[in-house]
Amino acid sequence: MAKKKAFLLRIDPGLHDDLRRWADAELRSVNGQIEFLLRQAVRNRKGSATVRNADDPPEVPGSTADAEE
């Protein structure tokens, strides 16, 4: 696995609590959830599925995730 870049993130405590609950529901760490969301945002901005991680589930055409995006 490629080495990851570490950086400090200052975040509102309420937002952190929301992210923690969301991450818990999806069985991720808060860090993993933030990275997942950032990867999705970058992929959407680029308009392609080129930004992927081995941890991401495969995309299935016609899935509910595709319908929401």
C-alpha cells in the first residue's frame, strides 16, 4: 500500500460527532470516512471514476449509489 500523507485538520466538534456516527454506521474510522467522502467529491468533480482506492467497493451500474449522485 502506498504511504499516506498525514496532516492536521481542525473541525467543528458537532461536525466531527456527525462524521463519527456516520462512520460507525458504515463500519469505518472517522479518518476513513473523511477520506472516502473526499475521494467521492474528487471523483464527482472530475466527472469520472478514475479516483479509486482498493478499499472502495466495486461500482455496480444501476445501484442506488449511482441513482443518488
